[in-house]
Amino acid sequence: DRAMVFSGDTMPTAQHVGAAYNMGYDLLPLENRESKHDLLARAADERQLIVIDHECATPVVSITRDGNYFALVPADR
């Protein structure tokens, strides 16, 4: 009864969760930042699970609001 979202290149690893972090070869970094914020906000508000494509240790996470931005937490079952 929870949605699962694949973050793709919007957030390919857990280290890309910060607002200013995106792929080094991203052609539209400001649009990526906006898309990532929208993705994380919706995931936090709707308790969605996020699948991070290139994350081996913890590929499925939940999102929480952390001050002015977001934090990744282990997915609760």
C-alpha cells in the first residue's frame, strides 16, 4: 500500500541527496535540483519508498524532512 519510486539519474546514489549535488555531466543542473526537490518532497509527504539505482548497500530508502531539506533513512517495512 506504498508507492515505490525509481530515482534514476535525478539521484543515482545516496551522496546525491543534497540540494547542490548532481551528476558531473548533467546538462541541466538547475532543473535537476528542482526535480530532485519535488521528488523528495512528494516521497516524504506520501511516505513513498525510493529506489536508488547505483546504491548497493541500501538501495531502498525512505525520505524524511531534515530542516530545510531532506534526509535518507532505512526503509521501514
